[in-house]
Amino acid sequence: NLSLAELDPEVAEAMAGELGRQRDTLEMIASENFVPRAVLQAQGSVLTNKYAEGYPGRRYYGGCEHVDIVEDLARNRAKELFGAEFANVQPHAGAQANAAVLMALINPGDKIMGLDLAHGGHLTHGMKLNFSGKLYEVESYGVSKEDHRIDMDEVRKQAIAAKPQVLIAGWSAYPRHQDFAAFRSIADEVGALLWVDMAHFAGLVAAGVHPSPVPYADVVSSTVHKTLGGPRSGIILAKKEWAKKLNSAVFPGQQGGPLMHAIAAKAVAFKIAATPEFKERQERTLLGASLLAERLTASDVTDKGVSVLTGGTDVHLVLVDLRNSELDGQQAEDLLHEVGITVNRNAVPFDPRPPMVTSGLRIGTGALATRGFGEAEFTEVADIIGTALATGQATDALKERVVKLAQSKPLYEGLEDWGLLG
Ligand code: PLP
């Protein structure tokens, strides 16, 4: 019964280092968040010991009476939170959820049509090295060259010509609402099923501050760990008629035993996501992104060839366009890293620079909103980023402002006493 620190000091030390990094820097990777103590506890629990292949009440293993309760809580809370008829909470991650969705909806060789990876789509929407690009025929739509938005008339024309079996909405890097009603009508027109991958904006949907795809889509998949703020994992929601096919695509189609500790953590996250505090946090997330977009369209920034794709944002992220800037994506990412702000470089549509360098940054506000950032803190961090990008300098003054902000909103206070570090 040695503690982690006693048994494995090397791992314990790296974990403590990561906690320090999360505390001392400003996390602005749009796909990340900070889970609360209760979620950490569920994940670090004895539920990791239990095999529970199958579904509640119909397992292939004995002793599932307690984990059945957990999975039922998670399924029912997910359905209620999103107003869905069906939920599967077993996918280990977003990519597994998406593999199961396609496995349930269509056959290998059928055609899918989603947003191009280079224009903000996800790997699992048809990238050629991903299972989705290998198993299915792929047609991708993009954003328009003029305003970098998805033009639904173009999507319609392309769908009529390509006749996909599945039309995909959802994205990893797109700063605007998508028109789910228009996607539904195009899907109906061409006889396609509509799958929406709401991984990025699921927390906003849960809080009612972003349109919900659930009424429109045949199937909706999501991760739980981005704006939704839960454990690293996936879920699938759908109309009732897809229940059997989706369940069998997840298990035994894609996975073996579900991660019951992660499912417990999902149940906790869905409970939290139904609270007024969660809604207020998502409102701060949106406020932070719009303050950032505003700062990054000020003249000191735009004079240096830096701009914001689509001129602003409707969601939790801003896409910085560096195509006309001397800084490339890699240099800008490194510059902000030096200041103490973590973001990721990201290809912009029609990017002239190679994918490992890119001409863009994706900057998200979900994690800092969870940390307690409001208007004052987001205004300050936006100014730090704007000043760094305008001057190209990671000055001591900027670094000090980051430290001050981080200290003003401490993260995981008391975690050392929770017994999680060993
Ligand atoms: N779908 C979208 C839209 C995403 O952005 C992501 C993650 O980046 C995923 C799916 C995959 O999630 P995971 O990394 O959990 O497999």
C-alpha cells in the first residue's frame, strides 16, 4: 500500500510538475479545461477495477450492480442535459465515439461529407490517414475564401453533386455558429443522415448559450472534456431509432470493457453542467472570447498583419490569422509560451505555410473561465496577447502580468491535501 510518491517518485514528480504548470501559466488551448475535484475523485477511484462489458442490466460480467447505477445516472443525465432521446456514455474518447457513429450509420465504402481538416474540421471527419478517410469515401466542404464562413448554398450544391450518405456538421476550429436547420434540410434533400460532432461547443449547448444540434441531427457525438469541462472521454446522443445500432457499434463494435471510473466522472460532469453556476461560467467563456477578438482587431495588432478570422467569434475561441504577419504560427505559439500563455498553432484556411508551421493560432477561453476569469481578467489577458503579437516581444513586463493574473485566480487550491498526488 505504498503511496504513488513512495512507489514511483518519477511519475509523482512529473505529475507535480504538471500541476505546477497548470497553476502558473494561463491555459488557452481551446480544447482544454480544468475538471473539478469531484471529477478527479471519480476518475481516481476503484471503479477502474471493474469489467462491465455490455450495458446496464445486460452485462457479460458479474458484480455489476453498482456500476450499473453509475452508468444509468450518466446516461439519464446526458439525455436530460441535452434533451436527447438516447445516450451512450461508453466511448473512451471523441475519436472512438465518432468511429462508432459511422459504423452504426453506414457501411465501409459509403460516402461522408464534412468540413475539411484544413478549414477547421476534425481528423475523424474524413482525413486520409484516419480510419474515416481509409474506410469511407470522402467529400469535404470548406469555408469561403472571402469571409471564411461556411456558405450553406455551396454546401447544398456540393452535397447534391456528391450525394453523401452522411453529412457531417461540427468542427475543431471554426469561430461561428453553424446553421443546423440548413444542414438538416440539405441532408433531407440528398437523402443523407445528419451527424453533428459538437465536441468543442457542447458546454455552450448544455448551458443554452449556443444553438443545440440535438433537435436537427440523427446522431450527435461529443467529447466531455472541452467546454463541457468533464473527464477526457466521449458520448453519443441520438434519436431513439438509432439506439440499438449505436450501442452495438460502441460495444462490441469498437470497444471492449467500458472505463467505469470515467463514466462515473461523466455522470458528475453532467450533474455540474445542469447548474446555474455552469451556465454563468459558459457566459464568461463567451465574454472572454469576444473581448479577445476585440483586442486582436485593434490597430496596433492589425498594423502588423495580424487579424481574426471572420472578424470575431460566436463561441469559446478566436482564430488568429497570421498569413500577412511576419510571425508564423510556430513563432507566435512560442512567443506566447514564453510569456506564460499556452495556445496551439493552427492552420488557417488557404494557409500558405506548411502544417507543422502554420499561419494561425487557436485561442480558447473555456479553461480560464473555469478558473474564475471574468471581464477584468479576460480584458487583461487579451491585452497581454495583443501586445505580444503586436510587438513580437516576450518582455518581462508581460511575463509579470501573466504571473499576477495566475496568482489572482489560484487553481486547485488544497489539491495537495486531496491525496491525488501520492
Ligand atoms: N471531434 C472534434 C470536433 C474534436 O475537436 C476532437 C478533439 O480534438 C475530437 C472529436 C476527438 O476527441 P478525442 O481527442 O477525445 O479523441
